[in-house]
Amino acid sequence: MRIAALDIGGTSIKSGIWDGTKVLGQREWDTNAKCGGAYLMEHIKEIIHTMAGNDAIDAIGISTAGQVDTDAGSIYYANENIPGYTGMQVRKLLQEEFRVPVSVENDVNAAALGELHFGVAKGLSDFLCLTYGTGVGGAIVIGGSVYAGSTFSGGSFGGIVVHPEEIRVGEDFSGCYEKYASTTALVKMAKKVDATLADGRAIFAAAERVEVKAVIDAWIDELVYGLMSLIHIFNPADIVLGGGVLAQEYVSEEVQKRVKERVSPGFRNVRLHQAGLGNQAGLLGAAWMAEQLVGKEKR
């Protein structure tokens, strides 16, 4: 089996060939997102041709930023981070080029499927998945399947209103969770203290400074507020938390402790899991989805 798997983010594209047990030849490419959706699709075609070489591929699995109409294999909506991507017929374009089955899924949903079948959620049938990075992404898994929602956006947890006093009409996600709990939000808070703290690595390297630790603690509180809401709404047994900054031992321990302290006693059974696949989760989720298409064709 040879499946071309790609995970398309706003900054980079991860690619590799899934052989049924592992990803071979994994590479990373610049997305060049500002060049737009049409450019991106031509770029994707070039990457797949490069990956495949002279060998045939059986299917293509795509994990991508944006709201994805999984029925049509198209982009239901994408913001201006990738201009002209909204409405892009990803499956159609790739099937015409390569004549193989193509699956297309939102990147956080694909990451949740990766964790479900190969990572820390293996053996679970129901869980929530959140990723903390530029924004806050989410996925809802029920009965082993992703809940898509009416416009393919179920699990948009970054839109939880946590600071209604900060809502600005016409400003997307103002007053919402991702404005306060994302890595972007942490950096913004830290730079007010020290302009040189421009990324998570620099912030945690300076964590022994009292004023920096205060910023980290305030940010962890924001992260916990959203988790409390989700726990009280869904009453899940398990939540998978992803994103590089969540791998920081202090962050992981404090989130665990503060959640258990602050949720209502009847909800404290919830288990918080650190995502196990890192930046391979979306790639493996895309590969798994495409593999299911190969299985259907053979039946």
C-alpha cells in the first residue's frame, strides 16, 4: 500500500507516504499561503508528484486548515490566511490529476483521528480534542467518528466566549477563548513584559523570572476557563490536549491540578491526556482516512 498523506497548515505542509504501518520519507514544505488557494493546489500537485516519483500511489489523504465539506471534498470556508481557498474543490482537482481516491478533512479533525487510531486516544470511542497554537482548534469524537456540525465546523472551541466585555462587533473571535488561551495570546501577554519574549521557547526559558511566571500563570488560568466550560457541557471522560506549549511539564501539571480543583465535583472523573503524536497527528489521520477509501474500493 502506498498512500500520499499531506497536512496543510498556514505556514508549512507536512508530507509522507503511508505504507500501512508507518510514514515514509516525511518532509516539510513552505505553504506560501499568501500566494492563494490556486497556487496552493498546484504546489500540492507538485509535492505529490515528487513524493510518488515513478511509483504508483493507491490514494491521497489531505488534512488542511479551514472548514472542510468532507462530503464534497472541498473547502467550505477559509479565512484570508489563504486567499481564494474558500470553495476550492480539493478532491476533484486531485482526482483529476492522479486518478486515485482522495479524502479531505479539517486539520484538527484529522489530528483527532490520528490520536484515535494511533495515539493516546486509541481504544477510546468518545473524547474531545483541543490543539493550542496560533489559535485554538477542537474536535468532537463520538462513537469513534468526528462530529462535523451543520457547516462542518463542530468543535470550534476557540469561539467559546470567555470575556464578553471584550466583544467587538465585526471582529472575529473577539472576547473568545482563542484570543486568551492560544500560544499567540501567551506571546502577546509576555511581550508586554519583555519585548524579546517572542515565542514559547523564549518565554519558558525565562519562566524563573517572577513577572514572566505571573504571565504564564495568568495564561494557564485562561486555558483552564475554557476547559471548565467544555467539561460542564459535554461531561466527557477524556480530553486530548495538543500543541507544543502543552508539552511543558509545568503547564501540563498546572492544567491538570486547576481543572480538578475548579470543576464541579460531579465532573472530576475527566481524564486529560497529552497528545502523543506531536506534529504527526494530522498526517496520520489523513493517511488513515485515505486507507479507508482503498478498503472500500477493494470490497
